[in-house]
Amino acid sequence: MRKTVNVIAMFLVAIAVAGCAQENKKKDRSGADEMFRRITSLTSNYTTKMAEAPDSAAWSKLCTQFEDSLDKISFAYPPDTDLLLTEGQNDTIHTLMQKYIKERDSRINAILHPVVETDSVMDTDSALVQSPVSESNVISQGGASRSHGN
């Protein structure tokens, strides 16, 4: 009986030790670091290209290419690789994405609403310019009715 109790006690101790043992398995972050480098490089390149887009067709093409390239990078790595990025890496990606979005939006705004040179615009609004009115051109209601014999 005593032997059975010792075996059970040893079995319980073994389970407790196995449950309390810390995982010494260190996660491989090399994939996350490579993913970070590729995303930052891609975002920086497309931010520069976006600033040079000459028209809306080029702008649209760049937007599509950027999104497709970003998808290819994301799917090139195993799931949850992005969870291995450090806080600093996430912040850097976030900042670069904000710069890209700002450049993208300002560029399309500049393309769709170009600045008109001031020398090509009249100094005064032609709709507001009126010819001077003289009293001889003005016919009063009363004068008009008298001239028609009413």
C-alpha cells in the first residue's frame, strides 16, 4: 500500500513539475524582421513615387500596385508573423503608412484641383462688373405707365 502511495505521489510531483516548467523555446523573429524591412522599403518607395504621379491614371496605378505588393508581402510569411514585430517596428510601419496616406491624398487633391495661376484670372469678377446706370436709362414705373397712355 505504501508503495502505491509513493508511486502516486511521484506521479503527481512529475505532473506538477512538467506543468510549472517554463517554455525555453525562443521564438524565431527573423521572419518578422525581414517582413519589417520589406514593408518599410515598399512604403518609402511608393510614398516617393506617389509624390511624382503626373496624373490620376498614374496615381490610381500606383495605389493598386502598392496594395498588391503589400498583400504579397503579408502572404509570403506564415500566419501571425506580424505578431512577432516589436513595438518600435509597429510604430515605424504606422508612421510610414500615415506618410504614404497623406502623400496619396494630397497628390490626388493636387491632380483634381490644380492651383490656377493668378495672372490667368481676371482681377475682378465679371459677373459683378456692371455698366454705370444713368437716369436716362432708367424708366420709372409711373413714367412708363404715363407714356403708354394708362
